[in-house]
Amino acid sequence: MDIMKKIKLVIMAIIMVASSFSMAQVAINTDGTDADGSAMLEVKSTDKGFLPPRMTEAEMNAIANPVEGLIVYCTDFETDGCLMVYSNAEWKCIFGNGGNYPPGAINVTQTGGTYVGDELTGSYVYADTENDPEGVSTFRWYMADDASGSNLCQIITYSYVINMKKVLPYPVPKRN
């Protein structure tokens, strides 16, 4: 092996060893600061924003094998556009007008007496801004020894027969 080949091999070995010790963080900025050690990529600006890839829903759905956590801005998701993240094998709108808002319970009422042996019945009207169907909803009544909640226990039916003096508030939980 001639001397030039040996020199080239030594230089390549030095470069390879040196590159294995180099930093893996990337900083994109105008002030020359390094990326934070906990970040793989740091974008820093005081007068500009970060722009993720923009694409139509068809283009987004055509991405082959999207990785968990992939983020894009879908320009035509539910007509208005949305910042989307790929999670649990599906694209989800995380910010924008395409998001699904949690439903609520309105006209919550409680009927029945307040004496031992009386039956209490709860009712409500399901309300959802996107008109999603109700699905499975549950009442959560709570029984306690006093108004401060001593010895609180849960009752999971629409009605309850009072068998002793108890305090019985019942919130209706929101469900997506």
C-alpha cells in the first residue's frame, strides 16, 4: 500500500472518530446560540413563526407509513384546516376548527322525595355542538353521610331508593 493511500485511510478514520463525538442537536436561529441539550431541533426567532408542512387531506392520507407523532397542517380538514398529529394509527385534529368538542348535559333534574323509602330519579338532555350521537352515558350519584362528603360512595344507576339519611348530589360527566 502506498503512502498516499495510508494517509487517506488515517484521515478518514480520524474524521469518522471525530464525527462520532459531535453534537446531534440542530439550532436554527439568527443569533448563533446552540440548541438546548434536551432538544434534537430548536427553532428560535423573535419575529417569525414555525411553519409545518402544509397539505390537503388527500395528500396527508397518502403519506406512506406515518410515524407516531408526525405533525402536518391539513389545509382542507373539515373545510377550515387543522394542525394534525398522527396518533394511535389515525390522524387527529389537535388545533383548529376541525376539533371535536366534548358534549354536555343540560336541563339536569332530580325528581323524587327526600325520605327513607322514596325513589330519586335523575334526568338530563344530551347536548353536542357537532350533533354526535350520545353513545353510552352514565349517571354518577354520590352518597355521603353529610354535605361535606364524609364516607362518600358512588351509585351508578339512573335511580336510587333512599334507605337511610344521606346526601345525594349527582354530577353528569362529559364524554367525548
